[in-house]
Amino acid sequence: MQHSFEQLMDMLVSRLEAAPACASREQAFEQVQSLWLQTHLYFASPEAELRRIRSRRMTESHGWKDLDRDPCYLDPDSGPEVRLYLHRDGSMVIQRMRNGSSQIIFSRLGLQLQA
């Protein structure tokens, strides 16, 4: 099945909106990775892409920046106009950046901040 990056992002955001808040950066990473994998499975992505998603880690060698700061962020390979921010408290933000402007397409507070 053919799919665009926009379709993948739309489904990921929809799944994130339905998912529970996270208590830590690591939990947020695991949630995003799991939901991104589920999204790719839904669209029948090639096995090589599924293996790549499963093998990703929150490390500098896998593209993560500012891991020693809050938040850290990732500019995904497949969508350079999108940036994912993860905060130590589990908060997350997905931002679209195009033509010098930016738009928040998803934002959720960490579990502790939602109380």
C-alpha cells in the first residue's frame, strides 16, 4: 500500500492523542516508537523499514540532539520538516517547520503536569 509521510504523521498524531500521558522522557520515546511502528504496520511498510524503526534508540548516533538538556529533539530522516521534542517529565511536542515558519501539530504535558 502506498502512503505519504503526511498520512503517516496524521495517523501518528491521532494515536498519540488517544494514548496516555507519559511520566518520563524514556517512556515518551517508547510510546512514540511503538505508535510509529504500529502506524507503519497499518500501512504495510516494507520489512526493512519496520526493522529500522524497531532498532532505533534515543542516542546521539540515532540523530537525537541535546540529550543532556531539556528538551531533547529529533529531526526524523523521513520528514525533515518535522521535529519531535521530548521533555524529561514526559511532555512531548511535534512541530512542523516549513518556509521559515513553524506550527505545533501535537503537544501533550507529562503525566505529573496533567494533575
